[in-house]
Amino acid sequence: MTSPQSEPDPHASGHGHSHSHGPAAPVSTHLRKVIAAVLIPFAAAVVVGLAVLWPGGAPAHERTGVGFDRQTESGRVVRVEQVDCADVNAGMPATGDTSTASGAEAVREEKGVCKKATVEVTSGDDSGREFTEIVQPDSPRQLREGQGVVVAYAPDAPHDLQYSVSDIDRQVPMALLAGIFALAVVVVGRMRGVMALVALAVSFGVLTLFILPAILQGSNPLVVAIVGASAIMLIALYTCHGLTARTSVAVIGTLISLLLIGLLGSLFIGWASLSGNTDDNTGLIHGLYPDIDMSGLLLASVIIGSLGVLDDVTVTQTSAVWELHQANPTMGARGLYRAGIRIGRDHIASVVNTLVLAYAGAALPLLLLFSIAQSSVGTVANSELVAAEIVRTLVGSIGLVASVPVTTALAALVVSSDRTGLGAEAGAPAPVRTGKGRRRKA
């Protein structure tokens, strides 16, 4: 069998995460029909699923005034004055006991200098109304004059206590950062970058208009996640990489890997008795919508969270096999698989490490709390907060690892069974043909 490192070819590509290998060489009509026979029923099922489960918007509920479930308006800090904390009675009365964290904080606040901020409401029915906010010296959120803020409105509270500062208005820096990101993607990726941004917008649209409202309306989170993730996968991959056989193979490889992740996630979330109700936010969701299956919501997050990295792996592996075949059209399926899997091993090492570090970074404050408490590794791993992240990480990683041989094998079988001579069309020497088809080397 000819080695994949035979003669260099200008069309061959080395290992990397770039998916832009130029236009894919066309494949035979027969092969296109086979791929279409697999993907068209799948795409039709996704469309039917979207139509049946489409929620038509999130269900309304009476606001609780807790956490994110508060009525908010825009505001602006008009002026800030420094005052003695003892004069404004900020915090709890200090007892002089500094042996506890709360006692030491009370002493610091009583002896420190607080800020008295006057805030003006700039939106809503009470636009122009002013209220006072006391900022303690140890508060992580300090206010300055002219700063935009988000204010929470509690209509049932006494008049002087109806408004309070709930957060800082970060719309300008966030919008600027998003603009820089979009510009960088377009400048470097050009038309591919534009299509990637379009696919990103569609993905967020499916997430916010279908997945989240459908779950809130009581649909099975796992079914919603599978249908929504499949729709995102189809739209994103074909938008970014074109309607080609190469992309279709990546779609099939991604679908098989997502099914594996769903099965493993369902098994181990149930086996580990993970409820999915682990913090204030999930507790609030369960309180507002008690019919939501929180463990199913956890499984849905595993599937959706793994999709983005899966796309990268499957597209890269498919492109690698396609390029290897165009560089050496005489290679059979086994040789293409062996060459492609060598590239895949490097890819596995990088993406698994990326996924684990991404989840660890998101849970860093939680891990820090366990470190402060000097808990053992076994105790930390057994807690539901950490166990849920471990299951999420490991199930996703298993799906990623499995996607490499699955997608590589699919791509190798497809290009080696094609009848058009991809290498000849791509500029490589044409394989020898007989009356019965292409002659393959042993």
C-alpha cells in the first residue's frame, strides 16, 4: 500500500485546525445519492421535530423578584459622596469580635468610609426619579459618578426602597468586544468568516427561540436538545463548509457521536443520581417551573455543550482524509484510515484538554471553595456540584474521542468507494481504470 507521505502535492494539507482546504472535489452521482438517502430523511425528521415542538415563545409567569427574575430598568449615577459608615448604619452592628468572617467584616464596615450614591432612573414609567444607594467599603461593586447601572424595581416595597442597584451597565464594552471579534473573524476568514458569523447567529437563534422556550413549556429536555442540536449542526456545517459530500460525512460523524454522548449521559446521570438542581439559579428555575425535568436539562446541556467541539473534530478529520486522497488517489480505505487516524490522535489530545480546561475554568470558584475547606479529593468529586461537571466533561470527552475513528472511517470508505477519480479532478495522477471500475492497490 502506498504511504500517505509519498510525493508532496500542492493540494495536500498538513495537520491543523484549519477547515478551509479549497473547494472539495466533486464526487459521483451514485455516491451523492447514497449520502442523500441517509441525510434527507434525517433532515426531514429534524424539521418535523422543530414544527411539533416549536414553543411559540416562553410561557409567562408572575415575577418573584428573586435573582434574575426581577423587573429592571436603566439608571445612571448622578453623584457620589463619601460618608462615615457608622452614620448611615451600613451592615450589621459590630460586636468587636473579629474571630469570624462576618464579625471582622462588620468591624471594618463600621470604622470605614462608605459611599452614598445618588442614582437616577433613566427608563420606564419612573424615568427621572432618584434614589440613594449606600456602597460599603468592602463591596465588590463600587460606583462612580456618571456610571451607567441596572436598577431593580420592587413594586410591592415601600416607596423609598422600590429601587436598588442590581448591576453595572456593561452594554458598551460588551458590544465593542463583539464588534472586534466579528471584525477579526471577517478580516482573517473573509467569506468563510462571514458565513461563520451567520451560522453563529442562527445557532443562537435556535437556542433562544426554540430550545429554551420549548424546555420551559415542559417538553422533554433531551428530545428538545437532540432536535435543536441537530438543527444547529445541519445549518452551521453546511453554511460554513458548503453543501458537499465532505460536509455530509462530517454531519453523519457528528450525529453518531451526539447519539453516543446522549446515551452515555443518560446512563451515568441516572446512575449517579444527579438531580441537576445544584445552585440558586437551577433552584429558581425549578421553583418557577416545577414540571421541568432538571436531570434532563443537565443532559441537554451536555449534548449542546459538546456540539461545538464535535463540529471542529469531525470537519477536520473529514477534510484531512479528503486531502490525503486527493494527494494520493491510489490509497485504499485502510491506508486512508491509518493516515487520517494519525492526524486524529494529535487532535484528540488537544480537544480533550481544551474541553476539560474549559469546564474546570468555569467551575474554578467552586473548586477554590473546596480547597479553602481543605476537603479531600474524594469528598469534592462526590458532591453533586462537582460530580455533574465531571460527568459533563467525561461524557463529552468520550464522544469527542469516539468521533475521530468514526468520522475518519466514514470519510475513508466514502472517498475510496467513489467512482469519479477525485485525485485526477484535483490535479493528482489519475488511477488506472478497467472496464469494471478503478483498480486498487493491495
